[in-house]
Amino acid sequence: MSFENFDLIVIGGGPAGYVAAIRAAQLGMKVACVDKRATFGGTCLNVGCIPSKALLDSSEKFHAAQTQFQKHGISLGEVKLDLAQMMKRKETVVRQLVNGIAGLLKKNKVEGISGLGRFLPSDGDQRRVEVETASGRRQLQAPKILIATGSEPSSLPFMPFDGKTILSSTEVLELTEVPKHLVVIGGGVIGLEMGSVWLRLGAKVTVVEFQDRICPGVDMQVGKELYKSLQKQGMNFRLATKCMGAEQNVNWMVVQLEEIATGNKSQLECDKILVATGRRPYTAGLGLDTVGLSVDKAGRIPVDAHYQTSVSGIYAVGDVIQGPMLAHKAEEEGVAVVEMMAGQAGHVNYMAIPNVIYTWPELASVGYTEEELQAKGVAYKVGTFPFMANGRAKAMEETDGLVKILSDQKTDRLLGVHVVGPWASDLIAEGTTVIEFGGSAEDIARTCHAHPTLSEVVKEAALAVDKRQIHL
């Protein structure tokens, strides 16, 4: 069998892979993008970011119709849930977007290949890949190969996924009935988002978290604000508690719990369990050993400053390397690595990578947390401002939360922005931009923000850094 020749082969068609493939094609490379799924877009578009946000949006509207419309003078009859239609809408959104990715690959003359790719022994400077497609095997070669295979849900060794009762982030998006009681193991992004969906749709939700707070790693002050808001919505929490396992009785799953501090044991009865304790790099079946590659203890592929592995001509980006497992981080790396391949100055500023939790209110952050600055011994200033004091937030009936800004005590350079509140996912972009360009809290404070908008809370928090806030 003869080998098909390319300038670059990308293994993985998710945000890192398809973006890298398109940018490489724009730079004049002949590119193949290989993905094990029949549709491109990776976990994010197929079973992650997009379907989860579709359900979050639908469930928010359902909850608003039940609890908020009357305040706005909108009277409805009985509000009923059509879960099948909600799921159908989610699938429509996913289908439109994955079809869009296929169209973008075609437009940019990237050859998209659906099939499982694995390394073959190299031939001189040519790196080789075999792809098992539905119609047979294809053998490809190129001087450069980019690994962008993403990640997969991590299971608990004593409580493996069964897809029916013990669920991963994939199966929890496909339920055909609202659980009576959903127990979520893990109080991070996925657990809180999926817990929010099913809570709004009528489930009792209990989140079990090993740490003594939800969202470990976020700024503690904004994390506490989100915690209070979710409690107010009816979400139950068992913090500083570890899950010891689960077993089926006649009618329920019984989850065994143990408090970290006291060792006290307890049980929870539920019909569904979501294990949301994290994700791990996906490299299974790639044949890394065939080309002399290995992974670290966390399953990640080590790379240098140019995203090149220990094997010349083989690169890796996204969830399979060190750093936060975020689609937008992966996209930035995908662009940077191929620009470097083309002799350009690819660039990723890891201090300007925003992080978002799409609960309601949302939580978004960029840069350092206050706790990180304290640990580093950095002298800093803090400014905070609540949404409660913002005219637009009051008009929207969305007053939970605050904006927190951290800047260097001497230079006023922006060090961190943290938002918990309505549309925090959009508001964080201003902080990200200012950090990227090395700006200051004063730059935000001196910038005119339209009135009345939620963005004025960001301006007021920047003013508050020097105790100059106007509306509080």
C-alpha cells in the first residue's frame, strides 16, 4: 500500500485539531485532519461544551418561566417540561455546528478523515500514520504530525461508569427522564453545570465534594458567592466529604460517604450518580511507543516551548499536554504551533486564558486569584463591586454576585479579574484583553462604559481598587 503525502497530519478533530488544520492550510500547507468520530468538533462540539450549554440555556428558560416571568408581568398557564423536545433542540444545535466544521475544513481544502489513527514506524524524516476508516485502511505520511486527541472523563476505580446509573459527563446529557435524586461526585465545572441543568428541570441534586469548598482553584471570595447562590436555588452540598462507593438496593442506588474531618459515615439514596471528578488525556490506541513517545504520571505528553515532543517532527497541543483542559486554550495552542511550524511567532499568554463555569449566575476568571498572589508574596490591591448596585442588573432581576479586580500595588498592572454574576462569561473578555496588553486597573477605570450595562460593574470594581467607586 502506498502512502499519501501531506505537509501536516493532525490527529484529532476537536477545537485544537480542526483549528490547527485550518490555520495550517491558510499558511499554505497540505493538511489531513484525522478524527475517530464520524463528525468533527471533538468532545467539545459533540458531547461537551455545546450540548451542555444548549441544555443549560433551555433549562434556564424553563426555570425562568416557572419562577421569574410573573415578576415581569408575564402570566402563563401551567408550565410543562417536554424533555424530548429539549433534547431534540440540543441535537439540532450540535448537528448544525459539526456540519459547520466539516464545511470549514472543506472550504480550506483540509482533507478530513474519519477513522482511528495510530502511528507507524517513521521513514527517515517522514512520520507515518495509519487510519482505520469505515471503508478500509489509509496510510499517510508527512514531515510533521500534530497530536490533538483531547481528553476523556475520569472514572473512580471503585465506581466505574455503567452508562445507565453511574454516569459520565457524556451520558448525563442523554437522559430521557428527569432524575428523582441526582448525586454529583465532584463540585467543579462539570458537576455544577450538569447539576444546575437537572435541578432546574425538577431533580433533587446533591453535590459531594472532597474539598471544603466548591470550585477548588477559583478565587475563594467569588467561589463563596456562587456557593451561596446555588444553595439559594436549592442545590444541596456535602463538602469535605469523600465518596466511598455505591451499591444497588431494590429501588435506589445507595452512595456511601465519609466526612474528611470526623470520619463520620453516612448514606445517600438516589437514582442517578454523575461522576465529575475530572478528565484525563486521551492517547489510547495512538501507538505512541511505536515512535518512542511516552507520557508522564498524569498521562500527558511532554512538549518543549514550541509544542514539539521528544521526537522531532511530532507535536502535541490541547488536553494531552500540561495546562487547563479548556477548548479555547487548545485553540490558541493549535494556532500557535502551526504558525511556529511556518516560521512565524506563534504566541499563547497563559496568564490571559479565561476560565468559565456556566451555572447561573456564571463564574468567570482570568489571571491570578487572591490566594495565589498571597502565596507568591506579591503586594496587590483589591477592588470589588456588587451587581446589586448596578441599574441594568436590577432591571434584569439578576443582582447576585460581584466583580473583583486585583492589581499590582506599585504599578497598578492588572493581575486578575474575577466575576460571579449574570453573563460573566462575556464580561471577562475585557479583563482578558487588558491583561494580554499589560494594562492596569486604571485603564479600565478610565474607559467609558455604556450605561446602563452590566459592564459598568467591571468599571466600578476597577475604580474601587483605589477606593473611588461612585455608585456604592
